[in-house]
Amino acid sequence: MIQQENANWNRLLEWAEAAEAQVSPMFRSLDKIAERNQWKVIQAFQRHRVSDFHFNGSTGYGYNDRGREILDFVYADIMGAEAALVRPHFVSGTHTISCALFGLLRPGDELLYITGRPYDTLHKVIGKPGDGTGSLQDFGIKYVEVPLAADGAIDWGGVASKVNERTKVIGIQRSRGYEWRSSYTVAEIGEMVKRVKVMKPDVSVFVDNCYGEFTEELEPTQVGVDLMAGSLIKNPGGGLAPTGGYVAGTKHAVELTSYRLTAPGIGGEVGATLGTLRAMYQGLFLAPHLVGQALKGSVFAAAMFEMLGYETNPRWDAKRTDLIQAVKFSDSKQLIAFVQGIQRAAAVDSHVVPEPWDMPGYEHPVIMAAGTFMQGGSLELSADAPIREPYIAYMQGGLTYSHVKYGVLNALSLLAERELIVIKPYTT
């Protein structure tokens, strides 16, 4: 049912029309990126002769699962990497990243994150010395991070002072996480690789690529990154993969990760796919287009909120390198109303009203709008926010641009309904 006619809704439609006129050049640019990435995916499918028999799943040990093997080759090809490991057995992006880090690091090694504090769910993976949880530090792997400079740039002086003979892995988080900073472009990541390799040529560079796939024409592994990881219920799953994750990078780094996922000596040679392959292939095929739709929705959201006086990051005309659109609110009431408004626009569970709660893996109460077909599917329209100052909501995804637009209008309408914002008639 279309939103009932009312003064606020009609005024919002006028603002939306103006916003779309403003962002039309950005939409054309995003369409071009989606088109080039679509061609890249199709050509990879063609080079590896993907056929319908590759969609058949395996059982038991999953030996000689040709569809699984070809999917690895296709991902590696698309990512410009030596190898890839794509599996439904990765339960989340955090699990995939954990396997990658445990694969690369050994007791006595040091992990150095140069992009500040990583996303909240990784804090328990990193852990504390002797915490008894099996975290990295519990296994004698030292963790060091270099805070970002005030402008969000890498503190290269700080990085140089921390790199030492024990530094084994340099960690980079491409996306903003719960931070008010810009996500890093692939070109910027390439410059990071060059600089750290000068400091320590044998260091391995790892990138958390979650939310970043297909937002640009290149991926981090095409600019020198040794290993990167992502989730299939985010960008590359195309809204169809029911679960899973991937790593891509050098053959050695991927092999070490595979030993952590299964067992040393077994690695990626086993793992029944149990009927998941068709959705993983088809989702990958659709991913460039759907990422483009989500990005257009984020640009529209930024334009709308900026026109109505809110601060956003990135701004509507900024280069996009991940799905996430951050909006800063004046208080927790506005923040909560925004997230609840996004939920109200969902096709699934629109009747559910999200409330802040102590979610496992997070350090503050978190509110999440997640009316998705895939539980936790972040390529679908969703929004979340820690309830802390500054009051920032993080919106991501949208399988269609129309859904994102509807979600933004619903969120603003709810803010007006609760008298938290006044929607004035649009004037040029």
C-alpha cells in the first residue's frame, strides 16, 4: 500500500524530485561503474566455462566438487587475485576475517592495524592476552593499532614508529565501520600497500573488504593487497547467496586461510556445498547491478538529508567506495526514529518496531532495521546505529533504488510524525 496522502508526504515527494534532479550526474557515473563490473563478471564466467552442471551441490566430504572449484577460479579472476576461497561454511564476515588473520599469523607475530580501531565485532577476535577465549592475543599474537589523524588520514609517522621485526600483518579496514570518516578508495589502499612494503617488504597486507565489492572498477587485490575477505550476504552474494564468505589474494595466503577454515592438510579440498552453488553463482552475476542500485540509493539519501539540514558522510557528490551512508542526528530520539522508519519501509517484517539492545559483539546498545529476505543481509536495505554520542545512523544496501527511496521517505515521514523535524514546502 502506498503511503497515505498527507501534507508531509507530499512535501517530501517535492524534495525528492529536486534531490533526484541534483544527483542525476552522479547516477550516470554509478551506472557506468555497474556496467563495467557486470561485463567483468560475465567475462570471468565465460573464461571458466560456467555451465549448469556447476550448480549441483555435493554432500559428505564434498570431494571433487567441480562447481565449488570453478567458483573459486571465477572469484579469483574477477578480483585479479592468484586464488580465492568461496564457501558457505564461512558463517559471517567476522568469521571469514578471523580465519584469514589466524591463517596468516603465528604466536609471537604482531598484527598492526593502520586504519584505527577496527569494526566492533572484531574486538573479541583480537581479544586480550590470556583472556581464555582463543582470541589472537590469547594465542600470543600481539595487536597494535595506529589511530587515524584528525582528518581521517593515515598517521604515517605513527605507522613508521610501530612497524618492527615482529610485524607480520598490516590490517586495513576499507569501510568506515562505526566511524565518522570516509571509506578508503582502492587507489588509496594501493598507496598504503606501497608505503608499508617500503617499510617492511615481507609484511602481508590484509584488507577487510566488506561493503566494498563492485563499488569501484578495481578491487584491493588488484593494487598489491596480499589477502582480502568479505561476506556473501553483503555485496558479492547479490541478495541471493543464503550464507557464506570469501577470501582472495595470493595462493599461499588463501591456502593458509583454508587450513584455518577446515584443518591443516585438508584446506579447500573438502566441504559439501549442499545445494548453495546456484544462488552463489547467480548472486555474483547480479551483484554489480544490485550494488549500483544500492549506491544510487545512498546518494539520494545523502542529498535528501543534506537539503533538509543534516550532516552526512559521504556527501552526495563524494566518490563512493562502500555501501554505507552515515547521517548525523541531534539526539537519540531522531536516531531511533530514523532506524524505525527504515524498518517500516521493509517488505519483510515491516510491522516489527526495532529497539536498542545489547547485541553480542558490540560495546554499546545497538538498534538495527533489518527487514531482509536473508537474515543480516546487508546488500538489502538496512540501517543500524550504536546508541552513543555523536548520534550517527549507518544506512546500507537496497536491492532496488526504488526501495531505498521509499525507505528514506518513510524515515523522514516518521521524524515529522513524531514532531522531531519540520518538513517545509520545497522552494527553489
